[in-house]
Amino acid sequence: MRYDISNIGEAIRKVQREHEMSQADFADKIGANISTVSKWIRGVNDPPLWGLLAICEAYDVKLTELVRPIKPKQEAMKVKR
């Protein structure tokens, strides 16, 4: 199965805001640098797997709340366009 990470920055920002944390505190809790988290949120860089798993563990969210599975029909439609 493939995953859509096009909105990963928005999903990370949503988790941060739901927990009413600054980017610095959010980054510290997952063991990341604030500039790294900022780049994830702004879409400059995609978070690595360790970052996604750290967010899931620290903030009790499911991975599918951050990334969306691409269903076979959706994948076929993207290829046709």
C-alpha cells in the first residue's frame, strides 16, 4: 500500500496546536530540533519514519492521522491524469 504525505505538514501542525504547544516544546518532546520540525510543518522536508513514529508515540496519534493510505482506485486515477 502507498501513502499520501502531501498534507503531512498540516497534520503535524494540527497535532501541535491540539496540544497547545510551541514548536520548540513540540520538537523537544519528540527529540527533534526545532528547525527540523519547522521544515516538516512548512513542507520544506518530509519527516523521516522515526519522526512520524515519535509524534505518534508522544502525542498518542495513529500514523494514519498523519499520512493517508492511497486506495487502489485513487492511485489508478492519479496515474491516468
